[in-house]
Amino acid sequence: MRTAALLALCLALAGCSTQTGRGSRLLPWNWFAPDRATQLEQQQQRTGEAEKQVLRGAQEDVRATGHALAGAEPSRAVDTAKSFNAKADAKLGQALGSLTAEQDGKLLALVLQLTSELAEERAAGAAELRRRDSREAAQSAALAEAREREAALTAKLVESDGKYQAQAEQARRWKFWIFAIVGGWIGLQVLAGLSRFFPNLAPVSHLAGSIAAPAVQAAYNRVTTTVGRAIADAEKAGQGVADTIRGYLDGPMDAEDQGVIHQKYKTAPRT
């Protein structure tokens, strides 16, 4: 039982006895192996942050559009644009959180500059708009790069999962045969013990001994054969000598051992 427990522990440490493991970091050959699942999870978080930055820029554009529409001449088209813009602003605020008063004030100031009658104000607004466009272009590029990295890590995770599944299947086969051998060995030992109380199971005892401890069984066979032949040879010198030998053996040996020696005695050569 101790052997079986040790084997189970070794399999668990190797990451072979569970479906979720990628290999135990306790094993030296896994110390420097990349953890694709963790890498992908971290990259997904970075991609999410990049997406949030792009969406935040869109939210600011929607709010600025609302400020611009507020100063437009009333018309059916303007009213429709205001309605849809207000819905988009509310939805983005629900998803990303509301803009601060400072952010809203800066957007209003930018719209006023861009729509001003003064050329200097319009030029300052255009310069600020270019800076915003440059920043948002960098955010869009960062998002595209993050998505490419995420796709690459996903492909690597699929590949590593395929290798892991193949290794796990091989480990499951090893584990089956290891536990089958250990369980069979324990079962044979139990049957061998029962044969002491049930003589009809003596052939099973012999089989168990041959499988579980072939060296011990071979030595036992040699001893019983030698004793059986020694009694047969002693009868040549006289029945009294043979009876004396039997008297010495009957005490320490049980009925099963005596039966085995008796079979060796009967098959011993008499010439």
C-alpha cells in the first residue's frame, strides 16, 4: 500500500493525475516552461485596457458632438441627431462611467474654439484637435497590436494544449498499468494468505508466490525438493532414519509445507 501511495503522489506531482494541470513546477523540466494560459490571460487584460482607451475617446467625441449640436440651428435633422447622440452618450456612460466635469469642460471649450468667429480661436482649436487625433491614432495602433499578440498567444495555447492532451493520455495509460500491477500484486498476496485457511486455494498460493516473489518461490522449491529427496534417500539406509527425519520436520512445518515435501518425496528417484 505504501508503494501505491508513493506512485499516486509521483503522478500527482507530475501533473498527470488531474485534467487541469499543465505540469507541476516542482519538477525540474517544468521550471522554465512557459505558462501559455497565464500569458494569454494577462494579454487579454492588456487588450481590454486598450479597448477601453479607444472607447473612452469615442465617448468624448460623442459628448463633443452633443455640444456642437446644441449650438446648431433647430431643424428636424438636428433634432434627430441630438436624440441619437444623447442615447449614445448615455450608453457609453453606462459602460465606461461618466465623464468628469473637467473633461466635459475641456470638450466644450474645444467645440467653442472650432466654431468661433475668430481665426486665432479656430487655429488653436484645430491644433488641439490634431493632438487628440494623434493620441487616438496611437491608441488604435496599440489596440491592433494587442489583438495580434492575443491571437498569437491563443494559437500557442491551442498548440500546447494539444501536446498536453497527448502527454496526459500517455500518462493515463502508464497510470492504468502501474495501478493494475500494484493492485494485482496486492490481490495475489491476499489470495495467498487465504490459501493457508482454505487448502483448495493452494494452487493460487503457488501462482501468487511465482508472480510476486519469483526468487523466493524458486528458493522454496529448491528446499522442498532437497528435503523430499533426502527422505527418499534415507529410506534406502533404513526406515528408522527416514522416520527420524520426518519427526524433525513435522514440528516446525505446517500441513501445506509437509504436503509439498510429500509430493517432492513421491517424485524423487528411487534408483
